[in-house]
Amino acid sequence: MLFFYFQSLLTKFNKQAVVLAAVVMLPLCVLGSAGENFGAAFFQANGRIAGSVVDEKGVSFPGATVKIVGQTTGAQTSIDGTFSFSMKPGTYVVEISFISYETKRITDVVVKAGEVTSLNIALKPQTNNLKEVVITSSYNKSSTEGLYSKQKNSATITNGISAEQIAKTPDVNVGQSLKRISGLSTFDNKYVIVRGISERYNVATLDGTPLPSTDYSRRNFSFDLIPSEMIEGVTVVKTVTPDLPVGFAGGLVQVNTRDIPTKNFVNFSVGTGINDQSTGKDFLSTKRGKYDYWGFDDGTRKMAGYFRVTDGNASSGNNAEFTEQDFAFSRQFTNNWNLYRYKANPNRNYTLSLGQSYNLKNPSERIGFIASVNYRNTQTITEILNKRDLFLITPEQNTAFDQARVPAGSGKVYNFNTTFGGILNLGYRSKKNQISLRNSYSRIFSNPLTDVFGYDNDRGGVFIGPQYAPSTERIVTEPDFLSLLQNKLQGEHQLGTVKVNWDISRTTIDRQRKDMLRRQLENDNQQYGSYFHDIVDADGATVFPASRQTFNLKQTDYNWMTSASRYIIKEGDFANILKIGYIGFSKKQENSFITAYLRPTTAAAAAEFNSSKFQLEDVYNDELFGPGKLVYQVDPFGLNEYQGTSKFHAGYAMLDQKFWGRLRFIGGLRVEYFKLFLIDDAISSVNSLFQPGVKLVPSERDRDKEWQFLPSANLTYSLTDEINLRAAYSQSMVRPEFNERSLSSNFNADLQADVTGSIVVSTKTSSYDFRAEWFPGSGEVLSVGAFYKYLDRPLELVRQNAQALYIYNNSNWAKSYGLEAEVRKKLGFINDDLPILQQFTVFSNVTFLRSKVEAVYSPRAVQIDPENDPLLYQLQYETDRQTRPLYGQTPFLLNAGFEYNGEIFGLNIVHNHSGRKFFILTNNISLNEYEAPYDQTDIQLNANVFRKKGKIRFNLGNLFNNVNFFYNSQNSYDYIDPADPTKGQALRPGFTDNYEKGDFITFRRKYGRTFTMSFSYTF
């Protein structure tokens, strides 16, 4: 394998990679040529003391004095509580003071030349105002107090993961790391489910700004878009305060990029890796463009020069004549049907980061910036078994295939992925002002090709059995270019006794799926082997047997906010802060989805082409299109597009109030206004299908209230300085997205079906939370909590029976409740005489979840007043007699691990278990599909080198390569009353929805093991 790796350095790809490596290595060359004095000039000959000061609530402390005892050297903290000043090498006593607060002196603070000594401090109010109190502590203890004061004094219930923790795993993007946070699971390692509540009820923010949905058919954000190297941590907020930027039902996932540094640095890292079922293997793909390794298309995937609805229609039910304009339109389509075989190269990744911070003439004034770029390319092969839709075979046939060498529905997904991104954050800080400009850009090019072989039960004359070659091959390509750009300007100002915060941001999502091929080939000689050829069908009900699609989504969001806060009572046991603010956003989205079906113009044309047993790429030219031949047909509904805008305004008032020093109340009221405007929304689209005069009007159930009043309250009682008891109540709104209200139909490759919106409204959630948490020491936590949520009108995506179609629908209500626990503890408590135990840490989090939904059947239109106004209709809903879990629920989640952090070597072992997950919701409870429990174990070995300036990491991901599979429990259900099917179905005695013998596996996949190595160095 090593020979293959070095040999591949000579490929075209690696010529490009070497360019990247040269850019990464440039700082080394500069450093080397500058000589030994460069470091001193670059980082200053002196050392620095830098850090932050917070109060007992964890709130930033501006204006505090930080000085060296016995000297005049020092600084005052900036508005964000940070400080930094230069010192000659030596050992000092640092004093931190502020009027009416206990003065703190830190001994044994060591400053080294060219290095930064970090100091993070928490100050407490004086209990006796007549006498100065000075608290003396050692450096080793106080350096972490401020950090954990922020965590345990959070206004809300939170969980999270730091950049340091992520660095100890093989995770390369945020999507892979989220499942390691308590109460979270993911779908496809990019869409997040919080507390068993599906992705549409969770919100992502980047540096505090809400991120738009990246999916064209579902409301969610693709977290694999954000590389791990760009962030300093992820925090999941699980309870609501009025000042949060947007409402949620599950959790608010806050992703924060790196901030302005307290020390200057240059850092680079390089890495490579292999996958044991991918690297070096044959890799199937459409033709690659010359910019694929950079994440851009060079025109290779251009589908056509223009699009139009064709005049003709090949369907036997329509049979409109095609025109010469239709044939001319067809001839300008490109020929991208050919497939190529490459070799899967090893993974590569590169990162370069630079940070600088400068003190101005006034010691409390600083400016700084941080810049980072990263690049990654992976080529993976996932082994799959697909028995959904076309490849569905009977249980009896399935048993026969269990012993087959090539099981029915077997195939592979070949995915070529390029990810790159960068950040540029700049800032200015002084005692009373802070202004920062944050810029981030991420881009993914993902090019999966799915190639599956199976047996078509619906086609006559097919031999089904392990001794026969498959009858059918399906090929699906999804070239996907996705980019995210965010620019944010924000400020914080102390104006007398009032602190003013503001920010304004622009976020754009650009997603293009270019020339997606949907192709079905048939084998007419199963007895003799695999001889597949393309077919065409005038009456094809789906995108198969041959079609091409293209999709474009562009969305621009403008977000803004301002707030003012001040102490009413600044000190004492009843100190409080009053905060009022305003939040707003404006969104604009354009979405187009075009499907061009390759059809025969006549029945004779279909018979001639199919009997010729050609493959399209071999006969594709202008002569293929014309009368009596083939044509690209675009139906009116095949040219889907919509445009929409939405406006949001919210005002709030909240109070942060202490009672008797130990009890803290944070709560208030939020007033929201929301309006979504969509050209050709569901109501207008339905009305356009009716005869003149007939009109569907929304009922009260189908009207979205524009104004909402939303209270929230968070209570924290501190039993001791290390133990909190928390309780919270809140109401929040989850608003519909554009695609959920549009009848435009888009094909979703993950679901292998069309997805369309409907007449839907917002979901209102009432939440109750409780938690007890103990912070016994630095980096340690023990917590246990419970929650209950009531969702009014939850929105779910429901598959329609016997159709490859999913429709959004509001259920009546849902209830979700669960328990969460987390522990992270160093082992030093076992034996104080063994200091090495302090370097070992065990950690785990576990979540138990349950939910219940009262659903409704698909609505039907009924006359409102048949006698007086028979042309007016409303939708009428019938309640489903059965209750079930929420879509996306996972009843049990577990993360557990062990780490050793030595002076030189480190070891980290992480195990993730996700229980049964509700994956596909249908109108038939027995056909609901579940993802079976899945386990993944990852290991990292790391070593500090070059005086801890360098680090080498060896990662082993997905150690046991467990099979990930999906199933339904159709054999576990019977009708409650066979004479009356409307009463629904129930589990047979002794059966559950867990995977059991006799359940039908619908889909299965194996990802393979990954082995990666990386090296990083910081100057």
C-alpha cells in the first residue's frame, strides 16, 4: 500500500497536491532563510501574559486592572474581558482587581521568551464592603477557573465539543463530530437529530448567525460543509432564552470559528490516509473535469444550452406530436452517458493558519486577525445492498439470495469529494469598544455514482434466483457543487452604564447539481451472464429508465440584531441585568429543478431501440433524435421552479436576576412576526388546476399566525460553587421553508422518490427541562437531566403508499421526552500518590428518548357551503387512530471513551452507539422503515515532537466496519380488526419495532475502515 501511495504522487492529481504542499511549506522556507532571529522578530523578544477576566456569572469583565505586583507594568481588560501585555522572561505575581470585587493574586506565573502565558480569571464580589479581600492562588489552579466559570454559569442548558476534543478523533468535518455530543445523532454524517427530534426542528448558526437550509427538498443544514480545521468549538443550546437568533424545538447548534489570537502563530498541517475497501481499487465515475480536484466544474457537466417545455408528449394517454423544435432542442444536449474507470487515490488534506495580535499605544487597545485555509480530497467506495422500490423481492425469494454470491440489489457507491474553505477574522478591542469582521467560505464538490444490480419483479420473463445473472442495472449520478459564504460585522460598546451590541451579516448558499443521470439497463440473457443495454419507455412513471436532471438553488439571507443591557442592581445578592433587543432577517430564494426524459417518439421507435441492445454512449449523436426516433421530453411539471421571500422581526425583553446569591433567573418575553411569500405556493398551485370559479380557501387550521408571543424562563440554583440545579420552560416557533410550501416536485436520490410540499403551517413547541450538574475539577463534569416537549402541528415528510412520492404534512400534535446523563472524570482521585493517573480521563454520555404523535390522513377537499356557495372548498382532515414515534427518533444513544494525555504521547478511544432510528414514515405503519442500531469505534494515537511545537496523529476510523442496515417490520403487524382495516394495525403478540428475525432488510451498506496520518507544526 505504501508503494502505491508514493507511486500515486506522480499522478496528475498529485501534481496539483504538490502545489498545495508548496504553499503550505512556504512559511518554513521564509523562516529558514531568515535565520535564528526571525522568531524573535516575529513573536517579540519578550514573552506575553494574556487571557480573560469574567465575573461570577461567567460574563466578560471590562475595565479590570491586571498588573505585575511590585511593578507598574500591566493592562486593563477590554470590553470583552480580555487583556494582553509584554513582559521580560521571569517568574511573577499577577494581581487582578476591580472596585467592590475580591482582589486576586496569582503566584508562580512564568513568562518565557517568545511565548504566551495564558491566564483566565474569575472574580467574585466582596461580601464585606468595608475591608479589602485579597485571594492568593497558584498559577496552575487559576488558569482554568475562568474557562469553567463560563461553562457552568451558562444561562441555558448546553452540551458541546471543543476543537481540542475533535482533534483527538478522525473527524474531518463538523457533521462527523456532532454524534459525539450528548443527545445528538446524525443521518449520513451530516444532518443532525437533537433529542430524537428530526433535522428540520434544529437550527445551525455560524458565529451566531443562522445558516440557511442546504437541501432542496428538506429543511436541514449539511454540516459536512464546515471543515473541523476552521472551528474552535461547537455548542448545542437545548433551552431557549429570548435573545437567541431563531427558534428551535430540538437544539441550536452553534458553530464558532477561531477568534482573534492572544499570541502570534503560524501553523500548518498535512495529512494522508487510506480506506481499506476503497484505496487502490477500481473507481467508477463519469468523465472528470480538469477542475474537479479544486471543487469547480469546467463545463464537462453542462447538460444543455437551454431548456423548454416540449410541444409533444410520448405518453400513450397524451400522445401529442413532437415538433421540429423539440428535436432541435434534444440535439443540443451533451453526451455525458459514458462511464470511466479510475483508481481510488489516498485521501489528502492540507491546512495553513496564521494569527497576529498587536497592542496599540494604549495597553487596553488591541487589533488582530486570524486567517486559515484548508483543503481535503477523499475517494471512497461504499458497498451497498438495495432492496427498495424496483429491487423489492418477496421474503421467499430473499431467502434464496442469502446464499448467493452476488445478492439481489447489490452494488457500490463511488464518491469523489473535494472540500476546501477558509476564514479571515479581523478585530479591534479597547476598554469600551469591540468591533470585528468575520468572513468564512466553504465549498464541497461531491460526485457520488451509485451502481446497483438487481431483479425487476414487475417485468415479465425475468429469471429470479442465485443461479441467474441480475436482470436490471441502475446507475444514478449526483454531481453536487455546494458553497457557503458568510460575512459578518459586529460590535460591542460600553456607553456609560449601558452595553450595546449589534451585528449585521450576509449569508449565501449556492447549490448546483449538474447533469444528474438516471439510467436503467436491462439484461435479456440472464442465463449466460451480464449483458446490459439501455432501454426507453414512452410511459415511464418515474425518472427511470432514462432521464437527466439539473438543479439550482440560490439563497441570500440578511440578518441583523441590536441589543442594550445594563445593571439595575450591580452588586450584592440581588444583582441583575436588564436586556432589550431586536432581531430581524430577510431571505430570498430561487430554486429550479429540471427533468428531461429520454423518450421514444412512437411505439415502433421504442421497439427498435430496445431490440438493438445498445448502450447510449455508443450510439449517441444528432441522428438519434427525430421523427420515429428518440427525443428529450420536458413536461410542464418537469420544469419546476419557484421564487420566494420571507421576513422576520422579533423584539424581546429579558432579565438576568440573582436571588440571595445562589438562585439565578433568566427569562422574559419575545414577540415574533413572520411572513413567507412564495410565487405559486401550494394554495395557488392547487387553485390553478381547478375549473374557473372553483376555489380552495385555507381553513383556520391551514392559516399561519403572523404574530406570536413567546415566554421563556431559566432557573439555576447553585448548591455550591461546583454544583448547579437547573430548570427551564420556553415556547418557540419553527417556521416552514420555501420548499415545504411549494408543490414543485424534486427527485431525492437518498429517498429514490419525488418530494413535494403542501399546505403547511409553523410548529409551536412548549419545552420543560431539568438538569443537575457537578463540576468537580478542571475539565470534569457529571450531569443528569430530563426534558419534555409538546409540539403543536409538527411537520413530517410522509411517503405515500405504493408511490415513489413524499409529501409534507402537519400532524395534530407530538410529545417527546427523555433522560440525559454525561460524565467526564480524570482518574487522579483513585490514588493521590500516582500523579500519572491525573493524565487519564474517562468520559461518556447517554440519552434515553421516547415520543408519540397523533397524525392525520392526507386531506381531502370538501365544499364549505354546498347550498349557498358550492364553488368554495376547504381541506378536511381525519385523525389517524394510531399513534407512533416522531420521524427521526432514536430511543437510545451512547458515547463513551477513554483518553491518556501524557507529556509526549496521547491515546484516545471513542465509541458511538446509535439505537434504532425512525428513518422513513409511510401511510402504512407496518411499512415504516427503521435504521438498525449502529456502532462505531475510533482510535487515535498522537505524539508531541519538536519541543511540543509539532504533533503527529495516527487515526483508525470505524475500527470494526460494522454493517449499517435499514428494515421494516411488515411481518410483525396484523390488522386490529380484519373486517375493518380503518381501525389500523397493531404489533403481533411478542413482536416489537426492533429488528427481529423475519423483518425485511431494505438497505444495507459498509463504509470500510480508514487509516490516516497527519503532522502539524506551530511557530
